[in-house]
Amino acid sequence: MLVPTVVSTDFPKASGRMSEKVRLYDWSDHPLGPPAQWPLILRFALESMLATHIPACLMWGRDHFFFYNDAYGTILGEKPEALGLPASLVWAEVWPAILPLVERSFGGETIFVEDYALDIYRHGVSETAYFTFCYSPLRDERGEVVGILDTVMETTGKVIAETRLREQNASLEKLVSARTADRNRLWQNSDALLVVTRFDGVIVTVNPGWTAALGWTEEETVGRHILSFAHPDETSAVLGELDRLRGGAERSQATQQFRHRDGSDRCISWTSIPADGFIQGVGRDITQERAQAQALHDAEERLRQSQKMEAVGQLTGGIAHDLNNMLQGIVLPLQLIRQRVAQQRYGDVSRYVDAGLASARRAGSLTQRLLAFSRRQPLDSRAVDLGESLRGLETVLRTTCGENITMAMELDDNGWRALTDAHQFESAILNLAINARDAMPQGGQLRISVRSCSLGEQQASQHQGLEPGDYVCVTVADTGTGMPREVIERAFDPFFTTKPIGQGTGLGLSMIYGYMRQTGGLAVIDSAEGQGTRVHLYFVRTEAPEAEQRHEVLDSQPADKRPDSVLVVEDDDTVRSLAVELLRDMGFQVMQAASGTEAMALLSGALHFDLLLSDVGLPGPNGRQVADFAREKLSGIRVILMTGYAEQAAMNPNFLGPQMELLVKPFDAQALVSKVRGVMGLAPAGDGREGADGEATAGEAYPLY
């Protein structure tokens, strides 16, 4: 065979006999060409392989050009011409056996083979040798396999030793079998699965109970590894228990899935111990027990789903009933107004308008309660001194409860503040006070207290949904009729009420529960028949200072001077047109946009705006994104964000920035006028458009949705 002449190069840099041979080899006539032209991955892999003391070889390209390191030379034998030749020539005697593995590896698969028998020719002698090796694909920068790195260890000595050991173990097993004949007679009569294995998991013997449970006869079982009968998903668990027993554990208990001979699964509860150099296992088939338990669980789950559907039906039925009534109160007045206008009879029009507005406000209140129950109402969460809020609410509460109810307040003045929406808090307290009043028709005592509390893990675990930490707890307690357990369990359900028809919607407590969960707190009822009711509201404590008003009066502008220009952004045409009309009536110059994109285009122009009135949910950029964009362009612009449904962003306590306010839909014209005047620091009256009592005139009082 022609061997190319050798020339010296500086590659590879590794030391060793094979490195020297590669450096001195003349590659100019070789299909790979000079090393300087070799791909980087080949040079890197070859350099790494030659530097390691682990036997390794490298096959490059589809011709499988062969490289190997010094450690591999012992395995290869005296074949000095092997360098750079196709592997099929170097290992011609075993190539048919290893070619399928090589092709799989060139297909991208990493191949690991343990104790693989090969009939090789080395040192002038043919022999059967055993190898453990790993083929690792080498990929170029495009991810294509261009070679294989093979790390290999010869295990011939180990395999021969293991073979001898197996033969010795076989002799030992015969002796053990003879000595355990009496024990086997006991096993023959047991219903349990009894099995003896070696510590490596190979089964020595099983009893008829094994066959009865799994279908495999003793002849089909003995000599096979226990994993042959376990479910594939249990492999790591079975091997783990074997390792524990080999490691000195005195006992192993585990429940694992095993495969029946017919392919079905069986659930076996195993107890195993090491004894007399083997592992003795006792198994009990609990498949039927598990199936019965699962059937019970499924039945319970179907019951829960049925109860959920019943609750959904109750909810939707209640909503439909109340909304139909409210819609009726809107549709009929509108029809009567159209009829009176056609007849030019205007005397009753105002009364019909009032009736329609009242129904619309009731519908708005219903949607707010539903949003509270679903925990998706818009919250203007700030640091609130709950005791101070209750002091401001005391007069309203006393008026609501009436003269036959004695009210007392116990307020903790330690300065702890809660993170919540002050208006929603006051609404919740008022709802609870009304419930307490109705529970004491003959009079009684109402006590409202505020206290600080720190809940540890044990205390918090008593109330599902509470995390350990600091809370401000508000308790509303009455001496009324109380509630039985079955009523307490349903008290927070929507539309559930114990009041007579027409005296309650059944949404009050569900609204409070949703509001409390949305703030990160919890509402808890403590009551019993004849012992009154105590409702505890747990608010998360905040270290933030008590919030101030977000808007400030512009120093450079007199309080009685309105700003020049307002940008209204709303995708609902009706709401937008009514808001624009109302603002123009107030004396503003108004521009309008139907999407966030349109609004940003206007804000990017030459126009100046003093106020941005924008919906939160818009096509394209949302209202908060428009607000941030506006404040980048116009540093002094004030912002009012409108929403009727709280998106995730809007429910964040930090959603509103400085000089921003939230206006919750549905709102009427008076609410919008008040909000605009408050944000802009304008006088509450003085334009001649309010009545003497401060209420909006008919021209302002239409609702905006």
C-alpha cells in the first residue's frame, strides 16, 4: 500500500505518538487535503481527541476517514497504516457488524453500546473481545452530521469475570433452592405475590400468587429481570428501591404498576427485605381497590361539576331576570318619549327620562356588582387609613341603621394602613351595615372595629386564601338572628338571599367577597343561629404613606379659567360623541379619536392638549399606553381613564400615574363633569349650568356607557 511522504506541520499541537504521526503525514494527496484546509470542527475534534487519555477514534465524512489517539492504539493493535484510511478498511473484519451503528450515528443519533461482542483481528490473532463504546455525532455550523467521535473502553476482562460470577451464582442458586424447599411449600398456598430476586434484580423464584395476579408462569419469569414485568414508567422507581436495599436499607415499601401477561396494568403494593443474600418481596394486588377509589373520585368530580353548572345556571338566570326588568324600565320610557314627541305632548317627557335613567343606573350598579364578584372591577388601590375612613362614614351608617340600633366603633389608632380602594371599602361597609340592620328588625347592637394583626403560617392556614403576614382586620358584628351553617356556606354565592322577594338581589356579599379577593385579602363569616353574625374583612397591610389626591391645581392658571383643548379617545361611537358634546358644552375645544393609533397621531402633531379623556380598552395601543405617550409629548397634560371592565393592567394598584384619575363606566354626565373639574382644578360651580341645589340640570344628566 502506498504511504504518502511525510512533511512537518504545526498541527496538531497535542503531544504524543499519534499527534506526531498526524503532523508528519503528507496530506496533500489525501482526499481531505492539507490540515490547514480542514473544517474547524474536524481540527477541534481531532485536537481534543489526541489530547485525551481515554481511548477514542474519529471517523470523518461519508468515507469514514479514520483517526485515533495513543490510548486507542492498544485496542487497534499494530496497524500503522490505519491513519487516514476509511474505517471500513481498518476494521474490515467487524465492519458489517458496526456499520448499522455508524449509519445511525451519521443520521444524528448518539449510540451507546455496552459489552458489545466483536470478532476482531489484532496482534496477528483473531479473538472475541467485548467493548463499551459511544458514538457521538459531530455537526458542522449548519447542523449537519459530518463525522463521529467514538470513545471506547474494552471490557473483555470484565465480561469474562461476570460470566464466571454468573456461573458461580447459578451454583449458589441451586443450593438456595434446595434449602428453601420448605419455605416454597408455604408460598404455594399464599394468595400474595411472593418473589425472590438477586440484588441485581434478576428473579430467582416466584409463587403461584405471582402467576394468578400477573399471568406469567414461573418458567416464563425466573431468570428475567424484575423490570421485564414492571410498567416502563416505573423503571426509575424499581431501580431506586433495588439501590436502597443494596445500600443497606432493612425494608422497602412501594406501590408500583406492573404489566399483566395480557397487556393490562396491575397495581401492586410491595414490601421487600434483604435476606440470605437475596431480596424477598411480598406483593398485594390493589388494582381493584384503586379502581373503586378512582370511581368514587370520578363520581365526586361529576357531582362538583354538576354543582358548578347549577351555580352557573343560577347566576345566569338571576342576571337575565334582573337585566330584563331593567331593560324594560329603559325601553318603555324611550317608546313613550317617542310617542309623546310625535304627539307634541312634552309634559311627561322629563318623568319618562328620569325613569329610564333610574333603570340605567340600576343596570350599571348590577354590572359593578358582577365585576366585583368576578374580581375584575376597576380598583383605585391606594394606602388607606381604614379607621379614618370609618370615622368619615359614621354619620351615614347611623342614619342607615335607624334609631332602634345602637352603633359603636372600636378603632385601632396604631397607624397601620391597608392597600385598597377607599370607595369600594365604604360601599362594602355600608352593605354589611344594611345586612346587619335587616337581621335586627327589633333593634340591637352594631359594632364595627378595626384592629391590626399578624398571621403566622398556622393562623393563615385556618383561612383558605390568606398568606402569612400583616393585615388590618375590620369586623362588622351584630346581635341579630345569626345564620345556620348551611346558609354560611352559600352566603357568598351570587343571587343567594334569605330576604323576601324584591328586598335583595343576593349580590351584596358576593360583591364583598370578590372585592376582598381582588385586593389580596379575604372575607370571613362567623355566625350561628341566635348568636348574631360577625364578618371579618382582612386587608393586606401596606407600608406606603396615606395616598393624597392625584391631581394638583396648576399654579400658572387661575382656578376659574378652563383649559383650551381636550382629546377624547373612545372606540364606542355613541359614548365618544356624547362625551365630546358634553365637554364642548363646558366650553372646551375638543378633538376626538376612535383608537389608540389615531390618538397618538393627533398627539404627535402641532396641536396642544390640556386634558386626555381616554377609554382603557382600545383597538391598538390601550388607554394607559396612550396616556404615557401623551405625557412624553405634553409634560403638563392631565389624564382621565375610563373603563367598564378591568383588564389585568387596570387592576394593578400602580396602574394610575401622577395626575391620572379613573372613571368607571357606566357614569352619568354629572360624574364626568365633576371628574373633569376636579382633575383640572376648576371651581365646582359658576358656569350657570347647575341647579341651585348643586345637581346637574336636565341638559347634563344623560348617562354615558
